[in-house]
Amino acid sequence: MTFNPHNPTAAKGRRSGFTLVEVLAALLFLAIVIPVALQGLRVASMAGEVGQRKMIAARIGNKVLNELKVMNQLQGTSQTGVVQDRGISYRWSVKSQPWTEDTLSQMTMATLTISFTAQGRNYDVHLSTLLQPPQI
């Protein structure tokens, strides 16, 4: 079939493209999808950052608990400190209290709380251990 400029119906079948309604519908769809996708990326980024910092906080807490246990400093008073890791401050505090689950054992429960900030919000990780009573 050849193009005939004098016959507009023959040329109409060969034209292709999107109508204004189709373009507007596509733009509306993108206006809805893009903010939702960006919010999803932000949430995923925050979850990844918080998860990584919680892992570091647990590692630091385990190290601090082990050091205090070896130095026999977990009994009695509460202690605090700050550990820097990759430019981020992890504040920790230890509190010891009698373990009330088993009254016969007279064990002490030491709880270490590590606090840190991720994307403007505060988070805590808690680690606990049981200590035998001092041997006389």
C-alpha cells in the first residue's frame, strides 16, 4: 500500500503513537509508583544500617562482658563506658542484680545495655549473663 496524500483514511491506518490519555495515565502511574519505591528503598537502607550496627553492638557487648567477667568487676556497682567503632559511639552500661528465678543458687544476673544512634533514632541492645556467687 502506498501513501496517498489525497486520501487521509489510508494514511490514518499507518500512523502510530500514544494518545494524550495514554501518556497522562502513564504519568499518573509513575507519580504514584516512584514515591512508594523511594520509601521502600529508604526503609531497606535503614533496616540494613540498624542491623549492621546491632551486630557491632552485640560484638562490643560480648567483648565488654568478657573483659569485666575476667577482671571480676561484674559484681556490685553499675558501670558505664563508651566504645568507638568506625566513627560511631556505642555507649554501654552494666547493672547487676540478684537472679530471682532460683532462690537456692544465689546467682547474680549482669545485664549490659549498648546504646547507639542510626539515622537519627536511638537503639539499644541488651545482653545478660549469670554469675556464680563469689567462692569463699
